[in-house]
Amino acid sequence: MQGLDAQAVLRISTALAGEIVPVRLVETLLRTALENAGAESGTLALFRHEAWQVRAQARVLDGAVVLTQEGMSFDAGTLPVSIVQAVARSQQHIVVDDARESASLAQDDYIRRRRPRSILCVPLMRQAMLVGVLYLENNLASHVFTPAKAEVLEVIASQAAFALENARLYEELVDQNQQRAQAEEQLRSTLAELERATRLKAMGELVASIVHEVGQPIAAVDTSASAALRWLDRSPPDIGEAREMLTHISRSALRARTIIQGLRAKARNAEPQFAAFDLGEALREAAALVAGALDTMGVTLEMKGLDTPLAVHGDRVQLQQVAVNLLMNAAESMASLAPGPRPLSMACAQGDGHVRIVVEDAGPGIGPEAAQHLLKPLFTTKPNGMGMGLAICKSILDAHGGTLELRPREPTGMRAVFSLPRPAPGHR
């Protein structure tokens, strides 16, 4: 018997230690307790936050253990409250050989109604802390729960207390991680909305500036044109006055163009500051700036030909902005792909007095109709896009005497190619 009990303890302890998910742990505990104690039914009650809660019940029906883990009340309709409270106070197990003949239990509502025979109630202790109780009963026979079985169940209860606490901590950790993930997702969404709102605000300010600043010269053009027509409609036409109005129109148009150029420079934040630098080094720095974002999106970046010195003359920061925009556009285009590799490459080639940088992705690509408009301001294929990134890239490259081309890549994806002129020999 002792050998069998030792084997039972080892088997159940191993089973309990192997479970971390609370639902499966509770099922393993009640099922093995009923099977090894010879009980007909069992109840697990936990003591948490200074209150009792019935975690689960199990019954043997037609030779099979049926488990219920739905919410049940801790009252006389579920288990003998007096026995559970006595075990909780003493922190010692209680064995009742025949509850029907026990005078001390005659007043318990559960005992009077259910009339169980054999009862075993074991405390679940984690160190000196009460975790709960395991209540077992058998209604068919008395003296079912022998001292040896009670001792085995007490050892099992000790193991179960630790396992239940670990499972509780695991459950709390999972819940915290879920809450953190939800908070992070909400934060990302909020930041995205904030970024969009900021860009819209900036765009709105730019539009407001254009309307305010350009409105006056345009109004002057309209007034001068109307006046010129009136002078020409006279008989005879007053050519001198009409000429003067046309001169006013020309000056107003020039003023409007100057205002627009100034606003465009302001939107770009800075005028190009040209200097000689190593483009390969600058592009490696740009790739490092977006490495975290690419990793988050599951994108793998491969760089080719950037270790060889690539001397160019231009604004280092703005050309890095071009590279960052193209890399992020390519990475975002692969967001809708099924889970799997998301390759992205940035390669460099030299020749014919130019440096060519090629950025390729494996996204779904876009149709030829949309491809014609990609470099136009305010045109976008993204749900939340502003349509300014590629337009800004083109304006930067134009200022550097370079070019930007976008075309489909076979079998899927897009290829962005921008080129820059190499400085003449001896140019510093």
C-alpha cells in the first residue's frame, strides 16, 4: 500500500508540476484526487482576497469524471461550510468516517440534505498561507478515507497549493501582458493619429499661409486685368494705360511666385547645405535609424555596395531623408503580406558620372496607372498617407541635380532608383 501511495504521490506531483494553465491544473487536481482517494465527488474552494470562492466541482458518473468549472456559490448548497471553515481555522485535515452518524455534524444544512457517508477535507497550504481546501466525499460507503489516503492527499494538497499559486501568478502575468499589449497598441494608434493630426495641422497652416499671402497678388492680377480690358475697350483704345496694367499683372505674378517659393522652402525646413561626404556611410547611418522600425515590421534589410567609398557633393541630412523615406515606404508596402520573410534591399552602383541607389521590396506593388502619379504631391496609395514623402524626395534630388524613378519589380514589389551626380575630380 505504501508503495502504491508513493507512486500515486509521485505521479500526481509530476502531473501538477506539468500544468501552468489554471483550467487544466484544476482539472488534473480534482481528477487525480478522486481517482486515488476513491471519492465519488470533490470540490475545490479557494481563499483569495479574504473571501471564499468555489473554483470547480467533479463527480464520477458511469465510471467517468465529469468536471464543472462554472461559477458556484460558497454556501450549504455546494459543500458543508462548517467543515471547510474548521479546516481553514485549524489548517489540519478532517476525516469523517460516516457523516450520517456524526452528532457534531447533525446541524450542518449540507449534511442534512445530502447525507454523505465518508468525508475528507484537506487544507491547501503554501508555506504558512492558506490557499484553499480540497473537499472529497463518498455517499456509498463509510470509512473510505483511511489515514494513509488522508496522508497522501495532504501531500498532494501541498503540491497543489504551490501549483495553484504559480498558475495564479501565470494568469496574472498573461493578463498584465495582454493589458500592456493593448496599451501599447492604443499608444501606437494614438501616436499615429497624433502624427497625422500634426501633419494635417502643418498642411493646414501651409494652405492658410498660401491663401493669405498669395491672395493679395492674385487679387491684384484680377483687378489689373479687368482694368486693362476696360482701357482696351475704349474707342480709341488707351494702349499706354493697358500696357501699365499688364506691367502690374507681371509684377503681381512675380510676387506670387516668390511667395510660393518661400513657402515651399519653409515647408522643407532648410535650404540644402552642400558639402563633400561619403554617401555609403550616410546611407548606412540612415539604415541604422530605421532598423528598429524595420525589425518591428518583420522586415530584413540587405545592403550591397555601401562599403566602398562613394564621394558625392550635397546636403547629407536631406539625402539621408530620401533614403529613410524610400526604406520606410518599401517596408510599409509589405505590411499586408502573409507571415513569412519580408526582404528589403538597398544597393549601390557607380558609373557614367553618377551614383545609383536602388531600393527594392517584395510587396504587392501597384498598378501602372497609380505608378504615373506617385511623385506628385498629395497623391498616395496608403489609407493614412499624406502623399508628401515621395514628392519631397523628388524635390530634394532635383535640388541636387539627381533623379528619382519608381517602377514595378518582377515578380512582385517595387523598385525605387535615385541617382546623384559624382563630383568632378578635384572638387571639394
